[in-house]
Amino acid sequence: MLKPKTIINMKPKLLALLLSITLSPLSLFAQTFVQRYADIANQTSQTNITNYLTEYEALGVKYRNTQALENAYQWLVNKYTGFGYTASQLSTDTYSYSGSTCKNLVVTKVGTLYPNTYVIVCGHYDSITGTGTNDNGSGVASILEMARLLKDVNTEYSIKFINFSGEEDGLKGSQHYVSSVVNGTTPKMNIRLVFNLDEVGGVAGMTNNTITCERDTNGTPSTNNAASSAMTNELITCVGLYSPLQTTLSYAYASDYMPFQANNEIITGFFETNETTHKHTATDLLVNMDPVYNFKVAKAATGALLHFAKAETTLSVNNFEKDFQVSFFPNPTKDSIHINMGNLETSSYDFTITDINGKSVLNKRIFNPKLIEAVSIEGLSKGMYLMTLNSGDKKISKKIVIE
């Protein structure tokens, strides 16, 4: 996509100081350095970023109706499963246009406190004319590294990592996702923020030390402009806290966050400040990028995502090998309980609800479970219960309260 000139450019510490004075009430909760977030962001791997870019480039021109696009989709699936995400956490949003069938890949990580509210991290994996190593292999590489680093980190809000196709044909994939999934969910999907990464690879031979942070300035609708500005201010602060990059402020334009913007969602994004001249050509290649800059962007994005999703600020006392991030929500609850499988991979499981006297009041077996299963608990008396999920030799028990 072509970007307009940016309008604000200053060092992140100075900008963070100014923003702390002028931010809107939406973003006035404390936003300070969190050592735990820095520790995670510092695990961003330059080797991984370079390898992702190299592998993505080798897949070829990823345009609609090409084997390269399907191969890229499968490559992404293999990457996420290699990180440890389970089949139930991966879903495919399939759609058709111009006689072609395309796929959006969605990876869901359920939050601990607000499981039905999502921070969406997105970028497109299709390309046109060339391999698109910068536009948008760079965004793909960043998102993959973010997903790897956050896999076993508890976050209050749920996260969806989305790799869209059809962006180069006019945002087809993201438009379909918004209309069919976001608005097709009952009730409508509750989105805290959409964070888009598009073309963040920098330019070889230039000093790439600044990332452009984008906010919504569109007039149709304009009701979320203030919230988008506030979130983008927080993004700018995070860049200064968790990466060596400086920031420039600009506005959102012609990428996959725009269908969300039109749907009145809150958006923000990253875009390279030194803009490549190679996009949409056969020379959009790794040799013409700055993979070190891409690494720094991924590091900044990871710190920001930890902030936006409200990740735990200390190392979790939970043993992920034992509880697999399985959770039951809402808690307290009334008429139904939702079972989040987390990282547990199984073809079936049993669950039991036991009252305080040790009596089993509900037993059920779930075959071919989805990531989240809803179970009716109508008829059970108010009080405290123990809910237990059993799958083979795996057993996870948690207390729930029925109101």
C-alpha cells in the first residue's frame, strides 16, 4: 500500500512524556515499564526473523489461484503448530472471489479474565507480481514471532493472530472476515483492538531506526477516532519502552485494518518509515530489506501486544505441562459454562461437576471438541463446585461458582 507522509517524529522518551500529559481519559491507566514484558520481548530472535523471511520468499508469488498461496497457507499452519498451538486453536476462514478460493488463517489464544474480548493482531500473507518479502513477509515474520513468544503467557484478553489473504486484490480477506465472522458471531465479536502490521521490513542501505504508528482519522465513521488515537499513543509509548526504535505518527490507510475501521472497531498499526521502492515488483526481496529493522519491529510489537492484551506481569506459577491453559468461564456463572481447551490436544474428553459434598451433579463426554465448548448447567443449585476435565492421563480441576 502507498502511505502518505507522516506528521510527527520525535524520540520515544520525549514523546512518551508529552503523551503522559495529553492522553485522553481512555488511556490514562498507568503505562510504565514492565520488566516481565521486556524479558519476553528480549527473547525476539533475529535468527527466527531472518529464517521466516527466507522461507517466505522461497515460496514464490503468492497470488490468488496459485499453488504458492496455498503453500504459504500450509507453511503458516506448520509454523503455528510447531510453536505448540493445537488444531483446535487454528481455524480457517475460507471465501471466494474472481473464481478463486482463498483462506484466512486464524489462531486463537483465550484470555484468563476477558475470554470473549479480543486483541486482533493481523497482516496479509498474499503478494502480487513478486514474492512480497517486505510487502508483507515482514509483517508475517513479526506476527509469527509474536505468536511464538506469547504462546505460554497468560493474558487477560484473548488474542487472535490472523493471517489474511486477498489484501493485494482490495482487502478481500479482511472484508470477508469482518462481515462473516466478526458480524456473523452472536453476539457480535467484541474487539478491544485491531493491531495491523504491513510492510515493516525497512530499506537496505538506509538508517532504519523509526517505525510509523498509525491511527484512525477517517470520518466515516468517526466515533472511534479518539479511542484509536489513544491506543496508538499507547503503542508509541510501548515502542519506546521495549525496543530501540523511534516513532513517527501517521494515519491508517489501505490495509487490512480498514474493514475493521469501517465496522467501527478500534484500530492501530505499524508501517515502515523508510518506504521501499520495490513493493509489488519482482525485486521485493530480502536483499533489498533490512532484517535487523524487521527484528526490532517484532520486538516492539511483542512489547505492545503484551500491554494491549494485559499479560501477566510476573512469571506464572501455573505449570503449563499440567494445566495446558485449560479454563472454565465465565466464573461465577449462571446458566452455562464454557470450556476452553487451551493447549490440550485431544480427540475427546470427559468433564464432571462435583458439589461441595463430593457428589457428581453433571457428567458429559465431548467428542471432536472445539477450542471452546458451551455446556448448559441449568438446574444446578447456586454454590461452589469443582469442575474437572479428564482426557487420558490428563486431569485438570478448577473451582467454579454458580450464582
